[in-house]
Amino acid sequence: MTSSGTSSEFHVWARVVMACRDLTRAEQAAEEIRQSTGNGNVVIRHLDLASVYSVRQFAKDFLDSEDRLDILINNAGVMMCPRWLTEDGFETQLAVNHLGHFLLTNLLLPKLKSSAPSRVVTVSSIAHRGGHIDFDDLFFSRRPYSSLESYRQSKLANVLFSRELARRLRGSGVSSFCLHPGVIRTELGRHVQGWLPLLGALLSLPSLLLMKTPSQGSQTTVYCAVTPGLEERSGQYFSDCAEKEAAPEGQDDVVARKLWEESARLVGLKDTC
């Protein structure tokens, strides 16, 4: 998201760049935003977080064409899918949920720093609790694949990445936050229903009414993105628009640094902040 935009008597509209894999659905969503908000400065660009090439291409195009980057929201993800490998040979959940965002954020840091004060907001999950970063077998090449263990690992990686990013960017004017958005009624859980038939049945019952709508589920993300004075809380974890304590495994700075170094190696990133 960049701050340049058009103004009216009451509003200054932000320029919003939507980075999406499916451009047809992205354009539909963008048009809904334009119509409902009156902000015509909403554009879409292609980005596939499962592809290192796509991430690098998107970042290059963005840096070449955009003047500012005030808020970067790392929101895309997959949940408990089968063991699929990306074109780079990475297990899909760790690739999309963590490695893609890790690379994208690092490549866009020059623009974030030049636009400071700026923020990076990474959407994690309460599922990081109980997660474990298995540096000896990150992609489940040796051990039996568990879609739940893989998901937890990727969501823990989000928390650790956000924490280590804040440490590395201290004093730069770029803040980093991560959050649990809540349980939301979206297509994210489509693989869960196939993985656990009983859970799939429950999700189709009145328990759905207890889930958040997408609008409700976005509120903590918006809170972290625009709440004034939050900079001093950089590196912290949020839920329900309030700071919460991450699980102990999400506060391990030794693991966070090791994960950063391994992630940089995997995506071929030599220069990091």
C-alpha cells in the first residue's frame, strides 16, 4: 500500500496495490473495493508466493514503478493442504506462508526504509502454539508428512520472522507486527474439510455462525497497519486488536535468527537487513 492518491474535501485516498495469484478474482475484488469506498486508486499485480521467480519479478516491478511503500501486509496463505512441492522444490505451506513473504519483504525493504515511518504486518495464527521449526527436515522429506504440523511450523515461522525483522530494523523507522486474525469464514479451510471429515461436517453446521466474517477478521490487521503510536511495540504479536503474548516458541530469539539465516539461504538472498 502506498500513500500517494487522490483527495476530496473529506478524504485522502491511499494507493492500494493488491498482489494476487488469480488476476480474474483479484480484479473482481478490486472493483468491489473501488465501488464501496470511492477510491479508484486500487490496482492489481500478479504475485505467486509459491514461486521465487514470481516474487522477485513482482518486487522488481514494484520498486521500478512505485514512489512509496508505507504499509506492507503479508496476508496470503494456504492451510493444511496435501504435501505439494513448489517449482523450487519447497513444501507448499512453508513456501507460501513463510518463504515467499520473507523474500518479498526483504526485496521491498529499500522502499519501506525510504518511506519511513512504515510498517510490515504479517498475518500468522494462534496455530503457532505447539509449532516447531525442524531445521533438519523443514520440508518433511524424511518424516511422515502431517498437514497440521506443517501448518503450525509455517505459522510459527511467521511469528519468528516478524520478531527478528523488528530486531534487525530497530532505529530504521520500519516497524514489524504479526497477528492472529481469528477463525474466519473463507475458503482457506477447504483442505481441512477433506483432511478431517468430522471437522468438515462441523464447519458446515451452525458453528459457522461463531466464525468471523472476512471484514471482522481483517480488523486486527487494520489495527496493526494504521493505529498511531504503535511503533514502540514493533516485534509484538496481536489478536482482537490488542497486544497479546505469543507462545514461548514464538519468543525464541535464537531460533528466530537461525530461521532467518536458513530462509535467506533457501531463497538465494545474500543481502538482508
